[in-house]
Amino acid sequence: MTPPLRLSLHVAIVLGLVVLASLFFGPRIYVDQTLLIGDGSYYVDPSFRAILPPGTYVTRPRNFLTHIDNALNGYPRLHYVQTTLSAGEIPWWNPYLAMGLPGVGTGSATFEPVTLLLARAVSVPMVSNLKVVLSTVIAGYGMFLLVATLGTSRAAAVFAAVAFAFSGWTLAWLGRTNIMAEIWMPWMFWAAERVLRGAGAASVGALALFTGFACLSSHPQTGMQILAVLAAYVAVRVGSVQVPARARAGRVALVAAAVVVGVAIALVQLLPMAELIARAEVPPGGRSSARAATGIVSAVWYSLTGDWTTIRRDLPTAVMMIAPLFFGTAADASFWWRGYNMMEMMVYAGVLPLLFAAYAAARRRQTPGALVWLGIALGSLGAAYALPLFNVVNYLPVLGLANNGRLRLAFRFALIVAAALGFDRFLADLGERRPGRLRFVLGFAAVAALVPALAYPAIARWGPARPPAISLMLWRELGVAVALAALAALVALVARGALRPQALAVGVVALAVLDPWWHLGDFNPPLPTAHVFPETPAVRFLKSDPSLFRVSSGAVVRVLTADTKLPYRLYDVDIFDVLSLRRHTRLQQAINGRAFGRYETIRAFLFRDPATHRGLMSLMNIKYVLMPPPAALAIPDPYATLPWYRPVYDRDIRIYENLDTLPRAFLVNRARVVAEDEALATIVARDFDPRAGVLLEDPRAPALSAAPGPSPGTAEVTSLSANRVVVRAAPARPAYLVLSEANYPGWRARVDGAETPIYQADYLFRAVHLAPGAHEIVFTFMPASYIAAAAVSLAGLAAVGGCFVVAGLRRRMTP
């Protein structure tokens, strides 16, 4: 076993990473700036511009990818989860998006440990900032522990920690749920390595705990990919453990058991997501869906030959491995490769990690363990590019369903571990005064200069886009050239005895921070905290209405688009997520077609012909429709000529009030039982009138008289929170209470304290049958499966606690 390191060194590493992260992202994040938001809303949404003085945000958005992923999705979900948890309630359900859907089931990371830790401690903007700092610290410190356990020097372990914390992939994906899984990857490998070496119960418990943390991130694809890479590592690594075969099998079994317990810990997050996926129309994400195999023979053939559609689209971007800005950068909208965005294509782990990994490969016989990590790096990259032979990963069970282009995460992880081993070997060779170290660095520098220059004409012919001038692309290589020149100078000085090897180690660690800062330091631009979802005049107007209503972004996706209404607690019919209820998706597609392309990430209703959908929009409780000002519209305003839409706000944007809208809860005294498809066709038809009766799908539902009668009575929602809705109703005759909140298994209804069935109503919504008289109807959401999952998760945590207790007792009993 590797001897333990002093506690003071651990504290120094953690504090050092905190300081580096704070300097890297700017100390003002602790004062008046917020990360992971982006300023895109101020360029695309006229309602946001209304609060700004002239001349503000007039150039271009700073990294529009930040706006798309974070401002339109991540931050609004974070805001909802944090404020709901701070109020003492777990947001199992989210009534604000898509007319309601399981909150934990979406990618809201409700139980993600870093966010959960901060839930009640600081403001939501500060949570966004601290997530960035803590995730880099956790990632870096975990890598330090792993590499130190592998037997490297402290210098190599610190180098690996810094390189991993600030690697290109980490910086590009900061704040996303996948990164909140990946930061635990080195911790999982560290614990698994210790278990394979025969460490005790504490290491087994640690592996279970960190596996659980990774799977709690609400990005199961990444968790699955990390576990697959871990399984491959264990399968290869166990062969080199010098113990009898039975002991090896026992240690592998302990690793497997720990992983199972870890997955159990995360079941409280995984099960709601699995249930939602089963009820959602999820776009195909795996490579095997793009080139589907009809059987084993075709799957083997596709694995052997590779996916040349993906190869042609993605492989040219491999030049970013050594030239991170070859294609420009999303930070200033100069990224010109049209195959995919910069985040997905990111393979830059740093020029020094690449150099020292190459050195480990060159000196593989003298660098124990390097081949394992280099093999993982190569295998992950080959699968990411769907290369021949490596493409088998995309046809494996379960893994074949994933977007394995994201295996670039494993490439940079394994490459940096190999680099740490190579750096150690480099220092040792330098100390032994072996010749050729400087020549290796200079040779690598020559390759780093030649590859982009040679790639330019090839990519110009290959690529789907027109590249900029070669002089500009080579100028973007200045940072790489400076880093390599600085390294060469340090090596030369050490070789001549002018510097001690410790100075080289310090210089390498410094360059490992400065390199990503030079190339990607502007990738996550801060936004003044005062500009983070401010209360705009349009929002102030909407919130002045005390009634319960929903808002639609109308005919174009420009104003308060999907999810951006969530921080203001405005109820929305739209959602920005691939995970939405299948019925919601089918309804949206019945209105729009596939207006947003194959993947339909934005589930937004484009009511371009509101006259056709008068009844449906009324049923959906859409009281206000938001439209850009007429001068900004490329189409005639479809709401301007309809008498039941009244303009009530006409400044930075135009807001129409729907005078025909129904309340969130209402009574009907007629019902008809239809099939699901007929219900959908009926509610999207021009002549649909939700007041005339309710469409049910359960033939066991109580029948109502078809004869016309007096007013069905009154109904009012008196309370609506994350998991509970209270309605007071007074039907004049037997009636159905229709609640225009999405129906989902796990909702229960009680009428005056007595449980009553909930029926699928008007395709998407809920209804309960009521007898005449005054009633209180209480809807609550807590599926039995969620309760069971929470119990299993608690049992998993108890098992981890038991491991730590056993380890503590054994330590006390050891003389």
C-alpha cells in the first residue's frame, strides 16, 4: 500500500485549489458577479433589454452556449429546486413547466450533493458560483488522491490535480449535470484501486458513497459511462494484483457490491427519472439509433467498419487535442466547424498533459501502469469518434443507447492519469541525467506546430465549412507555443544545473493552470448579479395579476422562452428538455409539427393560428400571450385581429390577455369516454369547446347526463405548491372537476378526506367526479415507488455508514 500523506499536505492541496479556482474565475464571483448564466437573454429577448441603459449589451453574446444550456435550463431548475428546498419541501413535482411534470424525474439534480449542501446556506446566484469552485476543487483533489495512490510523486499528483480540475472538458461543461457526475470519477477510481489492493471496509464504503454521488447528479448517461470505464479498469487491473486467484475474485466482488450499494443510494433520483423516461418520447441519442443494426451480424459489421458519417463529421476536430482554438471558440462566436458545437467536440486536456502522456507511451516499459491508462484513453477516444473496431461500444447493450461521443470525458481523465505517470518518469530520467529530454520536448513542439499547419488544407477540403485564413488559425496557437517554449526553457535550465528539478515541477504546475486560462479562461463569462433574471417591466406586469394562470410565448420563441419563466414563478405551457411527458410532446407536435428539428429539445407550443386552437388554449389556462413588438416580427401578428385577445401591455414587448381562458380548475356536467388518439384529435380541432364537457378515457368513470342543465357550479384553486393542490368546489349537480394540471401516476385525490379516483381528462389533464354540494378536493403527489426508492437510498447510506463504523472499530482494535 502507498504510505499515507500528511494531513497538512491534504489541507494545502484543497486550499490551493480553492485559491486557483477563485483566481481563475475571478474574485468578484464572491461579490457582484454570477457564473453559468450568460448574457444571451439581453440579445434575443426584448423584455430583458427594457431594464438596460442605452449602449449596454450591443456587441454579441459572450458564449451563447452558456445561455442555451444554463440560462434556458440549468439555472431556472436550480432556482426552483433551491427555493423549494429552502422552504422545507422536496420538489417531487414541478407545476410550473409543461403544465406539470415530475420535478425529480427531470434533470433538476434535486439530490445532487454539492447543490444539496448549499441549499439553505446561500443565495441562488451564489450557489451557481460555489458550484463552479467546489466542483473544480472536488475534481482536482480526487485526482490528487488517485494519482498519489498509484505511487507517483507529490509533484506529479499535484500536476494531475490541477490539469484535471482545469481541463478543457471540465471548463467547457461547467455547471451541467454531467460534470457534477464526472467530478466524482477520480474518487471512484481511487476507492476502487484501494479495494483492489486489499484496503478495508472504509474503502468499500467510500466507493459506494462516491458512486452514489455520481449517480445523484441526474445525468444517468454519464454515470453509466463512468461505471463502464471503471468496470473495464477493474477487469484489467485485477490481473496485476499479486494475490491468489480467489482473493482477486473476492476483491472484484467487493468492488461490484460497492457499486450496487452506490446505485442504491442514488435510487431516489434514478427511479423517478426512469419512470419519466418510460412515459416520455425521448429523442434517439445513441449512435446505434442513427445506424440501427438489424441483428447480431449487422451489429458486428458496423462495429468493425465504423460509423463514417460520424467520422467525417467529428474526426477533423481531433486537431483540437493539440490546437484548442483551431476552429475558433464559442466564447466569441468564432467557432466555425459545422459538425457539432465546441463543447461536444472538446478534447483538449492541456498541452503538457498531452506531452507527458506521450512521454509515458514512449517510455512505457519504464512507466508501470501507463499502458492501462493509455489504453482507456485510446479506447474512449476511438468510441467517441466511432472508429472501426472501437465502434463496438456503440452496439453494446445499454451503452449503445448513450451518446458515446461524451466518452471524451473518459479520454481526458485517463490521459491526465497517464500524463502524471509520464511526468514522474520524465523527472526521474532528468534526475538521472539521461540524454534526450530536451530533444523530446522540442520534437513534441515541432509536432504541435506541424499538425495544425498540415491539418488546415486537409480540413479545408474535407470540412462542411469554410475555414478562416491560416494566419489567424496559427496565431491562435500562440498559447500552445508559449507553454511549450517555457517548458523547454525550464528543462534546459534543469539539465544544465541552473535550476533544481523542484523548480521544473513548480513551473509545470503553473503552466497547467495558465494554459487553460489562456485558451478557455473566457469560456464561462460572468454576468453582473443584478442582471441575473431581474424583474423586468413585463414580468412585473404579469405578477401584478393575483389570479392563477399560464403564460405562452405565442407564435415565436423569443420572449421569456421555455424555462426562463421559472425563476419568476410564472406557470408555463412549455419546457426546454428532452424529458417531458409523451402526451405533452404529442400535443405539442400536433400544434407545431416538428418545428424544432429531429431532437425536439425545446418543447414549445407555437400557436401561429390561435383561432384554430381557441378551445385548447382556453383549456390550458393560457391567460397571457407574449409576443415581440410588431416591428421585430417576420410574420403578421396572429393575435392582433382576434376579438378575444386584448392587448394589455405594449412597450418592450406586446402582451395579449386571453379573454376566453378557463380557470385552472372548473366544473363540467357532461362527459364522454373516448380513446387516447381521439381525445388528442378532439382537443386540437377548431370546434373544440372544453366547457361543453370532459373527454375521459376510463370506461369505468361515472357517467353524467348528456342533457343540458344549469350552470355546473363553482370551483377555485385555493392552494398550489410543489406536491399539493387544494380546490374548493360546489357543483350544483353531479359533475366532474377538471384540473388543467398534467396527470401522472402517483397523484392521489381526496374529496372531503375520502380518497377518490383521478381520471385522465381532455387527453393530458386530471378530473375527479363530484356529487352536488360543497367539497374540498386535495390532490397530493408522492408515488409509492418514490417512497420505496427513498427507503432503499437510506438503506444504502446506512450500509456505507456501517462500513465506516466497522473500519473504525478495526482501527481501534489494531495495536
